[in-house]
Amino acid sequence: MEISTGPIGSCSKENQTIYLEWFNFADSDGDGRITGDDALKFFSISNLSRQVLKQVWAIADSKRQGYLGFNEFITSMQLVSLAQAGHEISHDLLTSTQVDFENLRPPTMDGLVELIEKKKRQSKSRDSDVNGTLPVETSPSANWFSQMSTSKSNKKVPLSSVTSIIDGLKRLYIQKLKPLEVTYRFNDFVSPLLTNSDFDAKPMVMLLGQYSTGKTTFIKHLLKSSYPGAHIGPEPTTDRFVVVMSGPDERSIPGNTVAVQADMPFNGLTTFGTSFLSKFECSQMPHPLLEHITFVDTPGVLSGEKQRTQRSYDFTGVTSWFASKCDLILLLFDPHKLDISDEFKRVISSLRGHDDKIRVVLNKADQVDTQQLMRVYGALMWSLGKVLNTPEVARVYIGSFNDKPINEHVIGPIGKELFEREQEDLLSDLKDIPKKACDRRINEFVKRARAAKIHAYIISHLKKAMPAMMGKAKVQQRLIDNLGDEFAKVQREFHLPAGDFPNVDQFREVLSGYNIDKFEKLKPKMIQGVDDMLGYDIPDVLKKFRNPYD
């Protein structure tokens, strides 16, 4: 099972040098991105039809970021070259074995050499005008943050200085959503404040399951090699959370070090304390797949007597934190471990709100024959139905995800064909992760904004219910005890959907450590700012960075 990354990198050094010069010319802002406006000007000199260029952009910007980086630019140029040669442009062209991307000639771009020379001459004349004094340059990020500090949250976000969908979400978060979260302590109750690294992180896939269900082997199978620190065996071997991500060399980084690195999206894990961070590590290695996806390997969920040995950290809380960051969550079972223990039930319950990310995998299914597999499948669906509490049936992928050939002797030829089709379906799900990463970022951002709004309503409602003078402690205890009723009042008052409210017990547990009287009253302007963001600003960002040829 292998995830293809297309022709990126399949380009001769000579062509890369040519494309780099073209890229720098087309990049009008000098920020390493070809935006839609840049593309409209540059691609027009290829003399291809608007319909063909629309298809070129759609394939090159497969992640829907709204811009092309250098690798995506190379892909677009290769597609332009193929279109000029008479090929029909499609996604399949990227994986075609009939095209030699390594030696594919650059496309014909009318007048490009003259335009580049003209730009160089203009640049030289500007340099000579400064009479030997060096111009003072400020970095785009410095300008960006200076604008952030002077702008007010209720102002409309200027899209002219935003160069991608993710940039737009960052700016909206700092200007409109973060002030609301800070005011009503959303970070203490629900989720830590977001940082730049949270927006820029690669999409993540988390694997959950009891010990020896094949989580580590699954990752090894996809990578076609072991990662640093991986242990595989019939006994509980992975005793820690391991993030497997791309890096220049093979190494393991301890959890305390990872959690304080600004360029990694794991700062929020510091809230779980040193006892957790000692059971957390990052495993880095150079691998083409890891340039697109990060994997999260987890300790085996405890069952039976082992559940009585309590972990030294909040296992359910950690899995819930990762679930909010992940793009896909794989629940692994094997035919001999179908029981859902109390801890596993708590873990699955903590995934509430992330149902669209969950995929169930019945691994090692070639250990039983077809008749037994039918019974195992039915038993698994029955167990899941009781835990997931939904009338819909969860999709279960059946297969044997390891490096050994499928045991056809046990499952027969029909079973082998079934396994191969199931594995292909799961593979296509994984293939789509990088393409859908930007859409998921938007989805998670909107979910977070709605959750922050509801949190603000709840906190301000509790504050309003407190007396002005006497009996504050008594009233606070009554509010905490009857928190479910208070949630219902907020829901009715503001006409909010019941499914968007937080877990009552978890909220009560955090709330008991606070003085409700110290909370803020409702600030309608902040709420209106978030409403405007959801209703106008985010649609404007998405409209600006759609396919420029639409």
C-alpha cells in the first residue's frame, strides 16, 4: 500500500533552475507564493485556453490553499507543457508511466525571457538610485504583526495583505476569535489558544486500539520501514504517545522538548503535566509520505485487570486533545480483541464531535476463515453500536495491514479479493487527507468559533445568575449542581442547538475550581464580531482564494 505524491521532485536540476527563475518572476510579493492574481498574469503567456488553465490550477492546487508553492508551481508548469503537446489534462496524468517528468521540456512561454530581463534592469536601476545606501527592509511577518497590534477586532479584515486561506484564518483568529476566547477563558475549559504552528501543521492521522491490534505495524506498513523508537510484539510494547513526522534525519525527541518548540503544534500538551510529557515523544525521519501526513501512535487501550492500574496522566483527555487536531482517527480491532473495555469506551466517548473523522479497521482479519469473519464482523458492529450511540452504522474496513502476504489458505480466494478492495478503499481515504487538509482546517475553525460562542453565552449566563452582595458561595454551588438545567436555559434563550453544548460533567469539573463572580458579563460586540466572521469574513476569504479561472 503506497501513497503517491505525483511528479513533484521528478524534475531535472536544469529544469528546476529554469522554473526557480520563472517562479521568482511570477511571485509579485516575494513571499514564496503564486497567488491567483499572479497566476492570471503569468499563465496567460502560455496561450492556453481558460478552461485548460482552470484544470491546471485545480490539479496543482489540490490542497485548495489558494496559492502555489514552488513544488506546486513545477507541477503546474509540467501540466502546461503537456497541454501544449496535446495531452488532455487530468489527475491521472500525474501518475502516468508514459510521461517522463524527469526530462519533460519546460513549456513555451511567449516573451518570458524579455520580461525577466526587463524586470532585472528595473531592479538594477532602483538599486543605483539609492546612492550606495542600503534600503531598510522589514520582513512580511513583522509588518503583519505590527498591523495586527494596531487593528481592532471589530474592523473588517483587509484581504489585500492576505496571501492564502490559512493566512486569512490566522488573521481572523487573532482579530476576532482569540479576544472572545481570552475574555471567557475558553482555553481553560475547552481547548488551548491556537498558535501559528497549529495552522501550519501537516494533517495528522491518529491510531487508537487495544494493545497488539497492529497500530505500530500499520504505520510501518504504510512507510515500508520502521520509525525510530518503534517496538512491535504480542505484549503491550508502545507505552507512550509517539508522533511520527518528517525530519532531516532519524531521531527521537523527548516530549518536554517537543512541547516547547514554537514550530511544532504541541504546545497545548503542556497542560497535561510532566507525567504525560515523560510518556510522549516525537519520532522524526526523512520519508516522502511524512512530508504530507503526520502519524500519531498511541499506547494500547487497557482492558480487563490492567484497567485497575491507573495511568499517571489523563489518557482520555490527551486522546481528546489529539482528536481535535487530527484529520483522521483510526480505531483498530482484531478478531481476538473485540471487547470494548471501560477505558476504550471512555476514549471513544471523548471523540464526540469528531464522528466524521473516525474510521474503524478490523485488522488481522486473515487469521479467521470466512464463516468466522462473518460472526466477528457482526459482533464488532453490535459492540460499536452500544458505544457510539448513533443509529447509523459505522464504516468498518476489513483487512490485514502488515508486510506479510494475505493468508489466502485461511480466507480463500473470495476473501483475498475482499481484503484487497477494502484496503484500496482505506488507502483512498488516506490519499485524500492532504488534499482535504485545508477544507478540514476551515471546518475545525468554524466548529471552534461556534464552540467559543456557546462557551461565552454559558459563562456570561452563570455570571448574571450570581447575586450582587450576599450568599455568593451558596448560589455558585447551586449553579454547579444544576449545570444541566443552566445549559438548557442558555439553549432556550439564545436558540442554540443542544448538540453543540459541551459535556456537562467535564464542564462542571473545571468550573468547580473557579469563582463564577470573577467571570465577565456578556459583551455583544465580541459576539457580533464572531458572527460577522462566520457570516462574511470567512466566505470572503474562500471566495478570494478559489480557482482564479472559475
